[in-house]
Amino acid sequence: IAFPHTVHVNDAELDCQFCHRTVSTEEAASVPAVAQCQFCHDFDRITGAQSSSPTAEAEIAKLIGELGGKPSPVNWVRVHRLPDHVQFVHAPHIQQGFACSTCHGDIAQMEVVEQVRNLKMRDCVDCHRNNNAPTDCTTCHY
């Protein structure tokens, strides 16, 4: 589905952690399940509680149309990916007060989310050095 972060962040004023619930407590920032969408969107009516556009209704309809009115899981497209041998734990970064936009950019202004930082080792090491965080290899590598 086409998911407009611009609408959800700017118009609905949702915080990143409303949908990405595990970002402050676990390693990964979870992607929302369809049930999460139902907090605001009424799948029984197809028209979302917060949506008034035909585009929004069409995207919501995709969620329920495939299985005869039963919500189907979203196969979200991953945008930010690190090599398998790198471990990035979101929780300590969020707990230290870093905004999601530090690494992910201004999502609120992106119609389609894109990677804005290179997320290469040098980028991470420089950030750790600038913020007096550990730089030993085992901090990020298995």
C-alpha cells in the first residue's frame, strides 16, 4: 500500500512511536500490523475514520479487499537496511534523546520514505565519537 507519512505525521499529528511501538524498548523499530491501522481507520466502513480522500479509501480498501473483508498483513517495503553483521539497537538511541529524524530524515515531509544518511560505519563511528558513546567493535558488530 502507499502509506503517506506526511498525512499521518502532519495532519493526524502522530508520533513515530505510535506506529513503531517497540523503538524505545527493543532492538528493532517494529513495523505496524494491520490491527494498528484499525485504531484510527474503520475497516467495517472501508472509509477511514481519519481519511476523507478517495486515495486514502482506496489504499485502506486494499488492506481488506484481498481476503473478502478480512484484513490482510501488509508486506511493508524496508527502506533502511544495515549489513547482517551489524547490530543497531534503537532503544538506547531513543532513550538518549535522539530524534528519529537524526538518522531517518524529515519523514514528515516525505511523500515516499527514502534513506537520507548513508548509514555506513564511518557515519556511525563519527556520531558515537561526537556524542561520547562507545566505539569499540562489539558495540555494533556481533
